[in-house]
Amino acid sequence: MIEEKDDDDEMKKVFYIDGKEISKGQVEKLQRCVDEGVAVGLIEDPVQYMQERSRVQMLVDELCRQPEERFSEIANFYKDILLSDNFVTLVRDQLRSMASRYLDTKRSNQDTTEVEERIGMEREVLGKLVKFAQLLLKEAQALGAELEAQQLEVIRSICNVAMDPNHETEEQTAEALTDAVRDMRPMLDENFVAYLKYAIAEEEGRLARAGLVDDPEHNRWLFVLKIIQEGVYAELGVGVQRYIDHISYVLRMDTKKERKELLSKLIDVMPSMDVRPFVKVVDNIAASLGQGRKGEFDTAVLGGMTNKVLQLRRDVHELLPPERIKVMSKDADEWAARQRQKLMDQRGVARQRLDAARDYETFESITERKGEIDRFD
């Protein structure tokens, strides 16, 4: 609970827990504890939902006041809320709030006409927002299809190396595949790994529904995806092990100061290609604490290092704020962008060749017919 007290002509905030006053320092420690708990998944963010609920009410109020033609213009500023995982629950809360207002007014024996009109407007606005959210989801699906095409192009490039007729032995093919995957490592990010998992699950589900999981005539694509997944995991595992070694060196230090100093030195000499993956590995290790709370991970493997892991995550984000990450990983990001563009250009060339082949076949079929000269003869 928070109270404001007049202290020497100044308003001072005083914080209480169970009726007992706590100091400003205790409040800051509690806030940091909550922030870290939310970041690693130990608890749900107690502030986010309240903020989103307030913003939905603000959006509804604004749309009720504005003319209908400005609906899309205003709603576009709240896309993050309309695409939030909590949106359905927020709409339900709004409907419950409307019902509660109506009942309170009716119980107090007041005229409900004005309240009914207001509730009618709000219900109409909420209905439009739901439809607008559905439209945003369709746009997101279209964007997802474009991103899927990029991921498929990476897979196609790996397959092209595997099918290269210049490789005479399995050893040559395996070596070429290893080199190709290593060269494409910046593109084998968490999005690509997640897409592989998604594609394999979708293909397995499709085959299972058709009863063709074990049919070699139909499960070839599934095996291709799994082979690529194993190769990608093997390559990424080399880098992850290197990051784990760095992290283990840091966690072995006895004091907080020593751990932070060693971490700072490791970050200062870290290659551009390793910056983002290193931060991701640290975040994943910290997130395992939250997964352990849900029973998805055995936190016993962390032993008594919980506080050290939390400090590691805190120090990494302090030493590597977004601005520094952007600067340090600039070379790797630019290289990855060029490679992605190269893959998309290759995909465009392949499409043009297919279109040209179809046009050529059509031209050949046309030239097989008798022309004007034949008829004159």
C-alpha cells in the first residue's frame, strides 16, 4: 500500500506491507527482485496486465468519443494490445465491468438509460476491435508466410549442397555439408531453430493423420528436416559449448566483483558473431529457473548457483545494453543480412527460370502449328 504524507511542505510517498512501513531501499530491492523473477519466468508480471487493462479502457473511451471514420487510425496505435496474449481476457474483463456498472446503477435505483447507452457504445466498439484484431492476425500470418519462405530457402541451400553431383563419396558430402552449415551459422538463429521444430511437428502431424508416418514414399521430407535439424544442432552445439565454458569460468569466481570483472573482459574481446548468441544462452540459463518452477526443467543441475545465475544475467544486460549489442554485432548482422538477401535473390532467379521454361514450352507448342508461309505453299 502507498500513502502520501506531508513532510515539511513536501508530499512524501510512504510504502507499507501488511501495515508495516518499509524503507525506500527495501522497496527498490523488492522491485528488483520482482523484475528478475518476471524476467526468468518465476512469476507473471504483476504490472503488465494492469497496464494493458488500463490501455484497453483508454482505447474504448477514445473510440466512443471519436467519429467512426477515425476507428482504424486510432486502433493502429494500439496494435500491441490487440495482438497481446491477454487480449481475449481483457475483453472479458471489459464486459464484466460493463455488467457490474449496470447492476450497481440498477441497485441504487437510479435511471439506467444513460448507462445502457454507454454500455451499448462500448460493446459495439469492443466488437469492432475484435474484428480488427482478427485482421491484424491475418496480416501477421501473411508476414509469417514470407518469413517461412526465407527459412525454406536456407533449407533448400543446404539440400543443394547435399545433392551436388561433384561429391563422389559420402565423406566429401559430409564435409561439404559441415562447411555449408558453418558458413550459414549467423542465419541459423533461434528463429530458424524454432521453424525447424515447427516444420517437423507439422509434417509429423500431417503424416500421422494420414497414417503415413512409416511410409518411405511419403515421409522423405520429414527425414530431410530431421537430418538438417541434427546437423544444425551439431554446429550450434560447438558454439554453445564455448559460451558454456565462458560462463562456467565466470561462475567459478568467489566474489561478485571478480565475476563481473571477468565477464567484462570476456565481453570486450568477444567476436561479433558471438555477441547475440552469448546473451541468448545466458537468458536461457536464467529462464531455466522459471521452467523449473513449472516442472519443465530439473533445477538441481544448477546446484546452489541460483543467485550467481541471476547476477550473471543482470551483469550481462548491464555490460551489454541493446546499444552496445548493436554496435558489437554490426559486422555479423550485416553479413547475415547480405546472405539472406543472396538467398532470396537466388530464389527469385529460380522462379524466373521456371517461368521462362513454361513460356518456352508454350512458344514451342505454338511454333509446331502451320504458319502463313505453309498455307501459301
